[in-house]
Amino acid sequence: MPQGQAATGESSQAMTRRVKVGNTWIGGGERVKVQSMCTFKTSDTENVTAQILGLEKAGCDIIRVSVLDDEDARAIKTVKDAIHIPLVADIHFSARLAVEAIENGCDKVRINPGNIGGEDKVKLVADCIRAHGIPVRVGANSGSIQKEYLDKYGVSAEALVESALGEVRTLERYGVGDIVIAVKSSSAPMTVKAYRQLSARTDYPLHIGVTEAGTLETATVKSAAALGSLLMDGIGDTMRVSISADPLEEIRVAKEILRACGLERDFAEVICCPTCGRCRWNAMELAAKVQEKVMDIRKPVKIAVMGCVVNGPGEARECDIGIAGDREYCVIFRKGEIVRRVKAQDAETEFFKEIDDINAG
């Protein structure tokens, strides 16, 4: 049983210990950190650095890179010196590369003790981790379950949890205590079940995600279902939305999931009705333009674009500012109270002025 075992099955977010990763903390009630992973080979430092800086700007908190060879391990130092967020080195099958990546300054290492090359190699990496004072992420996904648990449980939540805790016990034997655990599946229900079981058995921080989630639309829906369920249970200290697309999409979707779960509040929320036969103006077009305009607002503001003046102001009375329209005119309202009426052709310009006033206030 891991030394980090929790006494009860309470939520991970409330129970987990704090672990320092570079210049940030995860676990112990800290806000959920958003992660992504570079798609360039790490030794391609120019493209890797540019990609990471773009992800930083989008809201990425922690970035992971692959270490496939000595060139990648040595490149860790160059990349780290050029970025501002913690850098995680992802290594498989090579204790030597894990040590080299750590010595070149990675802030955290992701390994699988089961494939690193035997007990002596695990000890070598564990000693290096402790010497440099960095954390390690271990765990299992549905394609890397240890054979003994696969034989006993099949591909299941139970197998994922037991396999991950087995990896933890291996590291604990060599004195490693700053551990983050992940148990990912490509199945949303299995992912949720595994993390719920794991959070009841350990107080180590949990990195949540659905592995191999798919292309943009499929991965967005699958991740929202699984990660949203876990986050609203209080489970999850870091998260990655895995999407077969530009990593910027991972950050965008992760942020939307956190906002929908009420875990991120400093943003402009745009609500809009789906419209019906009462809508006599192009509310959908304006709603899309408003959403684009407010992307960089970093304070809690609620904005409404409603289809008709009959129901719009009342239905959106909790909003700081809103607009509802008809064929010839639109009304602008605050907290459900109409403040002025504008011509339909002037609606966009006038409403954007109101949004600017609120953002500046």
C-alpha cells in the first residue's frame, strides 16, 4: 500500500499533498493546472520553443516534451532557458536518458519504472530524482498495464489502479516521495471509474486525462464528459485534454472545461439562446463576434446575446450586459433592465462600446 494512502475516499483535490514543479505547485488545493505536450522533436529547439511560448500565451501551465535520444536530452537545457513554465521530460525504456534529461534541468520527469530496465536502473533514476529534488509522474494507461494485473483484471479500472500503485510502490522503495499519478483510458467511463478508485486510495496528486481521445470534436466531447465529471467530484490536480490537432486546441478545450465546472472565473462568459421563430435578426452572427471580442478579458463578466426582445432581457437578467433584437431595432440591457434602444444596423457597434466600458470599469 502506498505511503501516500488517504484515510478515506474523499476527493483528490481536497486530500492531495502539494508537489512543487519548477516555479509552480500542484495538489493540496492549488488551482487545477493545465498541461499539454509538444509535437516537435525536442532537439528541434527553435520550433519547440516557439510552440511552447504560444501555449504559454494561451494558458498552458506545464509543458511536456519527448526524450527519444541524447540530442533531445541535451536540448532540455536550451528549451528550458527560453520558456517560463515548468518543463516535463517524457522518457521510456532508458534510464540513461532519464538521468541525462534530469541533469539538463527538466522540472519533472515522466517515466514508467516497469519499462526502465530493471531494479538497478530504477534505483539509478530514483537517486537522480532525489538528488535534483524534482517530482516524477508515473501511472498506467489501457495500453501499459502491468501483466500481473492485466491477467487478473483484464483491461479495466481496477487493473489501471493496481498497476499505477505498483509503480508508486517501486519508487517509494528508493525514497522517492514527490509523485504524481495518472490512470488514463481511451474510454471515458473507465477513466472516471479508475480515477475515483485511485483518489480513494492515495493522497498523491492526480494528473487526469483521457488518452487517445481522438480528433477535435470527438476528443472535446469525450474529455468534457470524463474530466468534467472528475473535476466536479473534486478529483484532479493537473489535466491534459489529448487531441489529435494543434496543441493550442488542447488548452482552449481545457480552459472551457474548467470554466464550465466553475473552477476558472476570471473570464468573460457569453450566453446566447439557440433562437426560434421569434428571432427576427442575426443574433447568432453577433454572438460569434462577441465571443471573439471578449477572448482576452480576464475578469468575471457575463454577457448575453438573445434572440428576441420579448424574452431576452428577462431570461438573461443575471448578466452584466446583454442585447436582444427585432428586425428594426435592438435593446441593450444590464441585469435585465433595458438601458437603451438602438437601430438594428448600429447594434454591433453600440454593443461593443458597452462591452468596452464594462471591461475598462
